[in-house]
Amino acid sequence: MFRFALVRTLLVGLLLWTAAAAPPLLKAAPKAPQSKVTLDVKDADVRDVLQSLKAQCAVKNMIIDKEVPASSATFYLRDVPCETAFTVVFHTFSLAAAPIENSVLRVSPSR
């Protein structure tokens, strides 16, 4: 029993020492403030809504799959976090997003 407690204490100490000695690049970076979105549109086309979100949320590159059907919806969102706005829009239009390397977001119908 004593040997188990000693080993456990040594392992915990080693883990704490390793975490404290980690280089600054490996520690968590502070989060940037999240951008807010305002969408006040009536019967807006899916591509227009995505374009507005892209601009307001500083998404550099977005590919909209040709399989995304033409449809429209009405949104009244004011000062909503970008992530929430994308979730609402994707759910409303039955879409899914997949990040691709180099800041590219691919939007397609959800399967």
C-alpha cells in the first residue's frame, strides 16, 4: 500500500512539473473576441445569406457545393455570435460545413 501511494505521488509530481515546464508555445493561447452577426432579411436566397455571413464573420474562402438547392428563408438575427448564426443558417437550409486546409470552408447539403 505504501509503495502504491509513493508511486502515485511521484507520478502526480512529475505531471505537474512537466506541465509547468512546458514551453509557452504549447500552452493555450487566449481566445480572440468572437465576432457578432446581424441578419435582417426576408425571403433571402441561401447563397446571399451565406455571402453575408462570410463577410461579417471574416471567413476568407467559402465554396458552396453545386448540390446546394436554391431556397430562401427569413432571418431576424441581431448581434448573434458567428458560430451560432452559421449553426442556425445551416440547420434552416439543411446544410453542412467542412473545413478544408488553408482557411477554406466547404458548404454542402447535409447527408
